[in-house]
Amino acid sequence: MLKKTFEGSSTELGNTEVVPTLNTSIEKGQNAVWCASFLAAWKSMIDEVAKGDISLDNSPSTVKLLNKAGDPRSYVPPGSMFATAGLVQRGIVGRIREGLEVSFPAKPVPSFPGLADDALLAYSYLEANVGFSIPYFQNRKPLMFTDSGGKKSKISSFGIRSKDDYAYYKLRKQPRVLFRDGDPFDPDLEFAVDLCSESSPSQIIVARIEREPTLAKALKRLRKGEKKLRKLLEDNPEYAEYHGRIGPNDTLLVPDLFWEISHRYSELEGKHFRNPDLKGQRLDIAQQDVLFRLDRSGAELKSESKVVCLPVPTHYVLDRPFLICMRKRDSAMPYFAMWVDNADLLTPW
């Protein structure tokens, strides 16, 4: 059983950022985690209470990013998220409890002690799983991960190992290469892989690509690669099919991840609203809790927010910084994205 690499406050992580939007800049050398739950709570507050963009004292830049960001609620698979907002005196706490009991009966009902009658509460909970039809192999050797600064770490991983060549053809059909840029023997090969092409309604994608300044631009790079392969499929189906499969002697190795982070958007807390309908209100708590697991059996996400002849083998090995995203199948936008730049949240060997 995979153990959590980290559980605690984001302030305890020196090299990992929890970002409010996909367009938030990422510092070099940092991991970046984004989940739709906080933005969904924010958009619920705009729609159901403020009736317009949120305005806070001193206009923190995060507010502008959140207001401008696209609404993620339509990108989440039906039944995977509950989001609402309202005033305590108008029964928002009861609505949250009732909504969670219907949508997520196994989740403990949250408590909100000490709320005043005129308090505003925005809440969101997201839960999604992608189970692999066939479990991958656990790698019995350490994978050497090299971060963007050149530091090497031995980490735990899963996938299809080099020792498994010319075997396990059914398992090899499970993943799907979404794009590949470079020659198989190129150490700087860029690629993206859907780890279970039959999963529904969501898919889990890993992509070894060059660093981008934001998650939005990294995802744009992913979509560009996917579009290129789709065009190739139209023009030359047989060649595209060759590019899209894991070959009989290819390797696929993915780092194990299991962590739980609680993050406070402190730059928003303590600020008074400037919206006419929220006059006198202050944003006291802006919190997001995210749990993510990726191992040989699949991926799990929970987030709560308050507010063919002997081919040259291709090695799809995530041994340097890479992108992870969870998205509704056939959707362009994800509801979870992470740039893994360092080994902070990877499972050590």
C-alpha cells in the first residue's frame, strides 16, 4: 500500500506552489498544483451572491486572475463536484450538507463552527477516480529522477518495465500515446501518454515536456501535440497508429505520487468586499485541501475548498520534470493539473 509522501500545510513545502488559476505564473524550480475546486467555489460566489466579479480591498492580483479565469464547473464530469455559495441566514450550511449527502454520501459532513448569521460561505467539493483496467507493474528498481536544477533522486515508480519487452501485449494496449516529438533514441524526447485509453468519464495524462511559465501554456503545448497526431491520423492512419501505441519493446515508467496538501490563500484573507451587495462582509478564510494519488492501480483526486519488426524501443520514462492532468474525456480543459519540477511530492525509493 502506497504511503503518503506528504500530508500537511503548503507552508511546510519549500518547493511546491498551490496556484489559484492555470494562468498563475510558476517560479522556476517549483512544483505547481491546481485543482478546479477553489475556482468553482469562487465562481459560485460570483453567480449566487455577488452577481458580478468579486472586488476586494487593495485589489489583490489573485482576485483579478480568479475573476478572469474560465468557469471550470462545466469541465468536471457530472456527479464529481458539488459547489454552492450563500449567506448563513439564508440556509447555506443546510444546503451544503444536503448536497453532499446526495452527491457524496460517504464523505463526512463538514462543520462550520462560529459562523455569524450574516456570514457568506462559498463551498466546493470535488472527487474523481480513474481506475486502470489492468494494474501496471510496480517497478522493483529505483527510478532516477532529475529535477530542473540537476538534482537526482531515487524514486518509486510503476509501468511497463524494460524486462517486460515482447510480453504482456494486453497491458501494452491499455495506454495510448497522445503525441511524440523526437526520435525514439533522443534523450530529450517529448511525449504525452493517456495511461488508460478506455477509462471513462475521465482520463489521466502524463506528459514529459519542456517547462512553461504557467500551467495554461503547458496544457496548450499538450493540446498542440495531440492536434498534430490527430492530423497525422487523418493523413496517414497506419503511421499514426504506429505512433499512438506502446510497442512490444517500449518502456513506460511513471513516478508514484500520494500526497495531501492544505493551502490558505492568505493574500485574500482579511480583505473586505467592495461589491455593493456584499458591503460590510470580509473574506476571512480562503482554504483549499487537495488529496492526489497516482499509482499502479489508477488515480484518485479529492479536493475541498472553502471559498513492429524489431523496432527501436521508445522509452516513455518520466525521469525529469513532467505534467500531469486529469480531465473529462474529449474535453480540452482539465479539472486537475500539476507540474512536477522536483521530487518534493514524489514517493522516495
